[in-house]
Amino acid sequence: MKKILIDTNVALDILLKRQDYPNAKVVYLLAEEKQISGFISASAITDIFFLSKSDLGKKPAKEALKSLLQVFRPAAVTDSHIYQALDLDWNDFEDSVQYIVGESFSADYIVTRNTKDYSSGFIPVVTPEEFLRAITAV
């Protein structure tokens, strides 16, 4: 079973039915149906709540986040992950942390709409659409 880490922007697409919602929803459904194993880094969860709260309101945002976390499990962020992310020297520190967290549980993919921010690494970094194409090509 493929293990994926979804980035903050994909989680927000799901919760807020944003720009790439149709593809993000299919990724969500695959995880919900246990066809893939989905994760969100623990460090992204507070950002997801903060950003969704302004659109949904506090209580609906909490409920939406609880539902999301029934499908995508939180992936721990440790002090070691933070130090490793600092050593990557990427332009976007948040993406560095996401990458290291994905590496820590051997993610098969990181699914994001910001693929350009992941400057190097061994984990394939793909958009939701690219992820769906990749797993149907197998």
C-alpha cells in the first residue's frame, strides 16, 4: 500500500473545496477507503486549522479537521526532524520539515500543489493530479 504525506495546501483544498478540490477529493477517498495510507505532518495541523477557521468558523473548522484526521493520520514532528530540515537549506522551511517527516516514515509520495518548493530529495513530490496518474499507471 502506498504511503503519502499530504501538504497543507492539499488538506485545505479538501476542507475548503478550493482550487484543486476534485483531484484532492479523489486522494481523500482513496485514503478513506484504505487504498492508500495517508498522513499529515503534525506541524501542518495547526496551520490547517488556523487557515480553515477564517473561512469556516472555529467550530466547523474543528469538526472538519477531526474528520480529515480520521482519514489522514498525524505524522510526528520531532526535534531531530527540525534539525534535519534546517540542514536542508531549502528556501521554504515548512516544506523542509514536511519532506523530513515524509522521509521518516518512508513516504512513497508527498502530495502538494507546490512541487517547485521541494528543491531536491528522493521522495517523489507530485500534485494530486500527478499522484492519481502515477497510481493508475501501475
